[in-house]
Amino acid sequence: MAQLQRSGAIRRNFLRYFQENNHHVVPSSSLIPSSDPSLLFTNAGMVQFKQVFLGNETREYTRATSAQRCVRAGGKHNDLDQVGLTARHHTCFEMLGNFSFGDYFKEEAIAHAWKFLTKELQLPVEKLHVTVLQNDDEAVEWWRKIAQLPDHKILRLGEEDNFWAMGDTGPCGPCSEIFYDQGEAFTDADDRYLELWNLVFMQYDRSPDGTMSPLPRPCVDTGMGLERMASVMQGVISNYHTDLFTPLLTTIAKALDEQSGSSRYQSVLDAEITSNTFGTSKEIQTLRIIADHLRTSYALMSDGVFPSNVGRGYVLRRILRRAIRVAGLESPFLSTIQIPSIMEMDVAQRLQLQGIILNEEKAFFAMINQGTRAIEKLLFTTKSKHISGQDAYKLYDTFGLTIDMTESIAGSMNVTVDVDGFHQVVKASQSTGPLSSSTPTTPLPGVTPKGATTEFVGYESLSVPRVQIVHMERQKDHLLIQLAKSPFYAEGGGQVGDKGFLGFDHFGEDIELPVINTTKHGDSGNLVHVAIPKDLNIEIIEHLLTKTPYVHAIVDDAHRQRTAAHHTATHVLQSALRDVLGPHVAQCGSYVGSDRLRFDFSHFGSMTTEELKAIEKYVNDVALSNATVETEEMEKDQAQASGAICAFGEKYGDRVRVVRIGNVSNEFCGGTHVSKASNLYPFVILSEASVAAGTRRIEAVAGIEGVKRLQEKEAMLENLAIQLNTTPAMSSQKLTRMETQLKALEAFSQSLTDHIVSAPISPLHSGKWESHEIAFHTLDFSVKEISNGALRNMYMQALRRRAEFIAKANPNAIHLVSMGDNIICMGNGHVHSGETLKKLVKGVGSGGGNQTCGQGKLHQGTEMDLIAKAIVG
């Protein structure tokens, strides 16, 4: 295999090419998205730049390139079930991409893609086709001009194929895809024309009502699958035939053959690779699935995802179990496979990850054996060939059999499973279950079993001097304790749980155990989460509390009061929104903590600055009026008749608690509140933004947290005034004057630059170089040691414009234009400008660039006159 065709070389050449074209090489980010909690995994190259595209983050560069590891195995983007059955689907793959954040747009994006494919990779032009959005005439024209493609090779398609959006709202735009014709041997069009590269042109901002407005700084996001490109460059029929997979497939085939005492897997693999065909036998599909899933499993574990029953860990567990199932063995196997990526790890890490997979395999086989017996017993008892949703849930709850495992075992017995019914039972159990996210625990002896109730006294008191423990269990390094009477408010209704401590006396020594959270426990109980200090032994604490199950319970007053202020402020905020925006406003969710409040509400558009000011004023006016805060328990029907508002997503019993704040708010609420509205002052809005189509979100602070926020703002203003060499009160006027001066300077700079750029052309020297006419020019500016980046950019822009002006005046010559130690080479259409510059300044500087323009630096003290004389005499 030629070096250029190897996957590693393709990756290196891609990054090198874009780096040479002024792109910043950004390392692959973690598979766990750090800035997008809506995603399970990083599933595209643009994920790590999402906040840049949204305008929420700025970076030191406006062009970037990366080779990003991606996983699509859960949630909306899920290729798991297709893996092994098709030539291209993988749960883990690598996306090569280049990105522009308001720098270049369609012309340069298309030019880069075409040059890389046809020049760097030397793909035959006749094999390449492109698609564009049906009304994107601009893209069509650039494809015609840059790639010289005839119209029959430019296919116009609808939005379902060639329009990309980040979500229901926000940046979006048309895309253009590049396809490779694999030849007439492929009878199916989808197989014959292989998509190589997708160029996304983000040029619109879609509002909640569907209106699309042009973005002030259009962006580019492109993605090219390394596995697909490797298959094209290596002339093979599928991704599994490339050097990214064949070594691993061979290792797996040999291991499976050793387990079975045959050579059937290696024979099938050799035949497929040699003949370059894509088979559908069980053996070859097994090899593909195991190879893909092992790559993904190690990639996820390397980034900190480990098998579990929730979230990302559950997806990883599903991937591993699917690989174990298709292997069809009865003893651990996956943990013995050495894949290339783990051989680069240190020994300790490699052994740790292999140990995790080994444990998963052991647990799987134990579960399968136990589950198979349980299903056989169930079917014998019910005399049925069908497993109901309720029975499937019992298998899950009792034996840990996930629904896909139950389906797998049942399928081998020709038995059906009510999957929808299972999910309904799970949903019902979650609404009443005690600890949906906890690990299995064993109740301690000496306390009442689960089912006991807790009398909540936290509305009236923040402490209970001596209270009995009615239930206790261990969860890792914490204790979960249920009290007969508790002052701790349990997390619910958007409000966080109380913190504080439990105390007890042990032979005259006061022992305090921090309470870090409080959660609900069934319908009528709550659990305090107790963290055991490092200087105490959890077993000893368990023993003492079991022997004498009584403690003092004390709530953290500061935490409670801050949280209560934010909860009361949330109620007033909703009234303010309805007053300012209209009665259509309805709560769509909330978070109430000691640090801040978050309120989601229905509204059709973003709020203006004036509206936000009006909201702040409304809440602060209520606070300054010191409106009364009253609570009352009443029948649900009576509360509804009084006009009290129900909170989003909450379930209520026949009797409810109503919170009234003056004459401005009347709501159902079981949360904790301040006793008087003055505790809300000052109320400060931190942000307002969209979270979904028709849904807005406000984050704010109140009370002492509001004071802290205002102090932070004051400190920022004072620091700004110091930088402006004025007083805080005069900062605005000073900035206005500086802005006026800046605009004047910019206008003067532009005028001066225009004059310099278009000045008469008088070459320093001219002559012949390698049969080409060449001219040497200088731009006399003093640009030594410019540390100001913006000023340096202005100088460089002037140099570039001057070079372009000169080249346009005489396009038949090569032009070298210098300014200080900066130099630009403009080609004549017959030479590569970047490469030419490298040759001309070799030994006295460095440079590079593209076909039309090269840019570089001269060694200090090097003069253009000396360069010219050295080249043309």
C-alpha cells in the first residue's frame, strides 16, 4: 500500500494542508461534550466549536482544522443497530474538518475542498460529483468556476438533503456534498456514489417563528469521514477493508478460531479481503461488530465513560453486551483482544480497561445464565410464548436483565416480548420508586424497614433536637438516612434539597455528620444524604447509629434562606413576566438553588432590554413594598377556585399548599419561602435566552446573592474606570469620546492606506527568474517589533492590498512585495506562489501559502535589495 493511501497519512496530510492555509490545528476533544449537555457524546467535528458558532465564545483564531473522534451510539444520533450490516456505519469514527468562524465562506471552502481532493490526494476529477441546495446559485457558480464542473455533475437537491441546522433555532444554512463515483459495479446508487465531504455554509439565523435572517458573520463547518476516505484511497469496497480495521479483524478472527478450534473466521475474512467483496455471512458480520464495538468501548473508557445503568455508561454497557452476544461464546473473550489504540497506553491503564471489560463479560454470563433460567421458569408458569411488560420489568428489577437482553434470550426461544409495555411499567415505577439512581443497598439491622413516613417540620423549624432514625442504608461512601421527624426540605418542585448536619453524642464527644442533600423517599418520606468525614470510619458510624438510632437534625440556615429568597423571587418573576409580556406566559420548568434561580417560560421571541429592565423593576418594587408572604393549606378545588397557578410538571394531592405574595402572586407550592418580600431585594437578572422554539429562560439572583452580583458589577466598573484613567461616574463619557476618536482614526487610517496601496508602482528591481518575469517592491513602513496585534494586522492588510494592486497592474509577472521583515509573493498564474516564495527566500527567511499568494518572514536585517540582486543580478 502506498504511503499516501494509509489512513494515518490521509489524516496528517489533511491537517498539514489546512495548517499551511492558516488554519489552527485543534486537537480532538473529549467524547464527553463539555459545552453541550444536550448531547450524550461528541458526534461531529463541530461540537467543540458549537459555542463559537453560536457567538457565545471567541477564540484567538478564526480558522481551525481538526481530526475529531466521534461516537454515534445513543440518543438522536444512533448507528448502533446498523453496525456490521453495512459498509459504512460505525459507532465510533473519525471526522476530518475545517472551520471558518466569520473568516472565509463559500468560495474558499469549495476551493480548499477541491484542491485537497484533486491535488493533495490526486483523486480523478471525472469521479467527483457534488450536490447543492436547490436555490443556492452562489455555490453552483463557485463549483463551476473553481472546479470547472459541468452542470450535470452539480445536482440540486431539497432541504431534506442539503440544508443543515444546529437546532430548531439558531445558525443554519445550505450545504454542499462531494460524492465519489465508485463505478458501474455498484448497482445501487447509494452505494455507487459515496459521500466524501459535507461543506456546511452557516449563513442564516432562524428565529422561533421560523424567520431566517442573514448572519452578520457567516461561518463554515465541514466534515469528511476518515474511514470513508481511506476506503477510496485504498481502492476497497468498505471501511472494514481499510488499514483502520483489517489488523483488528485479523486479531479477532484468530482469537475466535482458537476458541472454537477451527479456522472458519480467518478463512471467511481472508476470502473477503482478498476478493474485495462485502459479505453478509454471520461470521463476517460478527467480526465487524466486535471490531467496531471494541474500538468504541476503549475510546469511551479512555475519556472517562465506564459501564453503568444510566446515561453514557448504559450506552457503553449496551455496546459491550452486543459484542459479547454476537461472539456467541460462553466465557470471557473481548478482554483478551489487543486493539491498536490500547497498545499506545501505559501498562497500568491498559490492564485497568481490560479488567473493566473482563468484569462486564463475567457479569454478563452470570446474568445470562440466571436470566435464562428465570425466563424458562416464567414461561413454564404462564404457559405462554409471550412475555408481558410487567413480567419483563420483574426480570429487570430482580435479575438485572435489560429489555434488549430479555428480547435476545426470548428470541432464541421463539418467544415475543411486550417492549412498549415494559417501558410503561418503568415510567410508572420511576414516579413512585424510592431511589432511581442509587446502587443496590442493604438496610442495616436495628432500624425500621422501608415504607416508614417522615413528618416534615421544616416550614416551622430549622432544627429537631432529638429525632429517631427510621431507615438507614449505605450508598458508596455516604449514608442515606430517613428520620421520623425532619426539618430538611427534600429536593422537589425545582428547588434543591436542604443541607446541614446530623449530630449525636458519643461518651461526651459531639459528632457532627454533614448533610449534603435531601431527596424524596416514596410518597411520604425523605432521605438526608450524609457524607462521612474522612477522619471518621463509616462502619463505626453505622454501628453507633444502629445501636442508638437518635440524632440532632439542624438545617444550614444560610443555605435555606438564600434558596427561599430565590424561590419567592421565582413566583414574583412569573407575575412580572405576565404583567410585562402578557398572560400567555406560562412556566415551563425551573431551578431554585442557593446560588441563583432559573425560570423557563413560554414566549414567542427574545426580550428587549427595556422589557428586562421592566421585569427587574417590577420584582424590586414588590420587594421594596415589603409585601407579605403567606402560606395556607387548602383543598385543591378551593385553591384552583382562588386563581392559584399550578407549577409545570408537578403532581398534587387533594390538599395543596398555596403561597401568596401580596396581591401579585398566588401559586400552588410546597417549597420554602421567605417571610417577607423585602428579603428579595435586590433582584438582578443575569441572562435571558432561548432554550427551545417558543421557550425562553431567565437566570437571576435575589437577596444576598443579588448584593454580591451588584458588588461584582461595581468592582468591574471601578476597574474599567482605572483603565480609562477616569472615575466610574465619568466612564461612559470617556468611552464615548474614545469611540469618536477611534472612528476618526479608523477613517484616517483607511484613507491613508488607500493612498499608499494605490500609489504609483515603481519596482525596486526587475528581471527574469526561471523564464518568468519577476519584480521586487518595498512598502516603506516602520513595523519593527509591533506588539499590538490589531495594529500588526492593519499593517499586514495594507501589505496584502498593495501586493494585490501591483499584481493586478501586471499579472504576467511574479511580484515580491516586502514591508519590514514581512514579505508577500503574488504569482503570475503559472507558478505556485507559496512554493515559489519558499525557494526565493531560502536561507534568508521562510514562507508558504497557496497558488495565488505566498506569505513569509525575512531574517532580521535582510533587505529586499540584496534578495533582488541575488536572484536577478
